[in-house]
Amino acid sequence: MADSDFDTMQPAGSQEPVEHIDNEPPGADGESIARMQDSETHLPGFEPAASEQPGYEFVTGELPVCEYTGDDDVPCEEPTVARRWSSASVITAAALGSLVGGLLVAAALVWAFGAWPGAQPLSRGGTTAASSPIEITAGQDVNIAVAVAAKVNPSVVNVAIEQQRYNPYTGESGLAEAGNGSGVIIRSDGHILTNYHVIEGADRILVTVGLDDVVAKIVGVDPTTDLAVLKIEGGPFEAIEIGSSSDLAVGQFVVAIGSPFGLEKTVTGGIVSALGRSSLAEGGQSISAYTNLIQTDAAINPGNSGGALVDAEGRLIGINTLIQAPSSSVGAPQSAGIGFAIPVDFAIDVAGQLIKDGRALHAYMGVSTVTIDPSSASRFGLAVEHGALVQFVEPGSPADAAGIERGDILVVVDGREIGGSEDVFAAIRANRVGDTIEVEVVRADTRRTLDVTLGSDGNRG
């Protein structure tokens, strides 16, 4: 791609090929998470210790005694005397000890639970418990995140893909896990929405529902929007509540749920960091156009792709898809605290088409373009330094009908400033079939605005 603004933006799935956040690094399934081992430590004073007095030593036996072996006049401690007790004395002492101990324990419990008038139990940090609930906004109250997780977790599943692999040692071929991602149950009959790059190239798909791994079939895929719908048998399943992405606000509290690195049901919280982000990403065999993405600082990592981004009410507002990875990262891209989700309004529309027809239709204009930058503008003596040069107009397309010509430079599409070809694609995909948009073009040394009524890519010859 000519524009490198999003070169480090990576799909947040976890499978091959590498362009899509590949297999998890070693240890992703937990083998590198070492259990905490209890070291053989001892409390001070419980270890036998050498005497600090010169000339003394401890000898062991039935009872340790101190024997003086030095020449100075420091006397030994009084030797320990072994006492013998009668059976009656032992029983009497034990009974009295149990009675006194029981009374002390009971008094401590009464005091600890505050039943003793005037007594106050201890609390961590030296503070007393609040006498009334604390009312905090949605973004600060951890109880909201707990409630959201409890509501949404049953509707978010782990999606693992298997591929046929050849074993050079045995000479046999078989299925082996090649990656994992996440999915969201959107219908109680078992329809699951996920990212296309999560299942791309799969020979078999396993969905983890509860404790069971269930084989899923593909209902439909749409590589250009990086969405796919799966179906599992059984149920009824607990479908997620569908929200809306049309009224989101920057700063709004959100929760992301998925399977980063195969760690199922992982919940992270954050806010909506920005709205209206767009990008193109190249996959194994396709290019996906992401429009009007939701940007969030909720932690999203490889394996989160296809998972849920929900609001404070536990309603689905987006499908987690991309992360911004540091340009210096090695191996599987890691999150830099910037993640992106496909808006639910768009994702559900595509999912509905895939369930109904097995494919999704999108708006198209019918032009092929190349990015214009200051270097190319200077070389060819163009009137503008930024835009998209029209190389080809498809005959009979909406662009052809609107009067767009080869050699025109697209500078504004539907109110969006055009910096390159990716912007044109994103601006078109942000609309629906049948919408009429304004397209501003530079032709020679003139600037004009044309009205284009978008068609359906399903009607392209």
C-alpha cells in the first residue's frame, strides 16, 4: 500500500499468516506461567543456633542442656529438669486450657464481627468500613465492571482453528491447532460473529462453549470487512445484548472480553479513546477496509480478535479487531495500549446479510486510484499535493454516470479530506448502497463537485 500511516496496525487475532497476528508466542497457553513454589523458609528463632557466648555449645539429646567448656567464670544456666505429671493432673490441665481458650476465641469473634457494644473490628489499611454505599460514576466503579463481566462472559467464546499439518518424522498428516481468537454469540440458535482473519485458512474450527469444544461451521465470510459468521449446533445459547454504536462518546466507559493468548474469558476495562478511525489492512489473500473504527485503551492483544467490546450496560457496541503495535516489536505484535473495534451497527448489518444470503453487499463507486504525494505532484506538475489520482473509471459504474473522468484527482469524498487511495475506499465503505454523496475533484486547474449515487458491488460485471 502506498500510505504507511497504519503499517503497524495489526489484527488482534492469533493465527497464521503473520500479517494477522500469528500463533501465540511460546507459552501462550500457560506453560510459561510458572507456579509459585513455596520455599523452605523458617521463622527466626526456630532454627538451632550456635551459642553467642564463647566456650558454650548446645548438645542434643532428650532435652538440650548447656555444658560449660570455657575457662572464664560465666556460669551455665540452670540445667533443665524433666518433670513428670500424673494422669489426673494432665487431664485437669487440658480441660481448663480448653475452657479458657474457647472463651478467648468466642470473645475475639464477637469483637471482630462488631457484636460487642463499642467494639470496632480492624480493616486493611487501618480504616473502618464505609457505613453507606459510595456512589461513583460508571467509569470508576469497579462493581460495574464486575456486573458487566458476569453478564457478558457466557456470550463470548474462544475460537480455535486447526489446519492439516504434515509430520516429517512419522510421514503422516493430521489436524493441529494453528491459532486462536474470540467470537460473540449473537443469536440463541448458535450464530457467532467473529473476524474473518481469525478463521482464515482453517480446516476445522472449534468453539469453546462453557467446558465443551464444539465444531463450528462457516455460515458466511466477508474478507473486505474482516467479518465472518459461524454456527454451532445445540442450545439455546446465551446471546449477547446488542447495543448501538451511533451514539458513542469519547471518554465513555467500555469493557473488552476475549481470549488473548488463549486465556479465555479475559476482561479488561477502559474508555472510548476516539471515534471514526479508518484503515486498510492486508491479510493472507485479501485486503480489509476498516471504517469508523472505535478506538479504546482497554487492553487488546493477540487472541482478542472477534471478541466483544461492550458498554456499561453490557451491551455489544463493537467487535475487537485491531491493535496498534510498536514498530520495534519482534514476533507476534503486542498491544501498545491502543486498540480498535468494528462498530456494532455496521458489524450486525454485515452479519445479517451473511446469515441470510451467505454474502454481504457493499457500496461502491467504480474507480481505481493511486495516491498523490508532494513528490509525485512535483514530478508531474499536478495542481494539488495530496489526493487520489483516478487511473481507471469502470464503464457503467456510479462514478462513470456521475461524470468522474480518468486523470481527475479526488480531494474530498463525502466530506472527508482525501490523502490517498485508502481514504477513498474508507469513505465509500462508510456509506450504504443507494446513498448519494458529494465528490470534489481537481481536473487540470479547475475544481468541481459531483454528486455520485453509490451502487452495489454485487452488480459489478
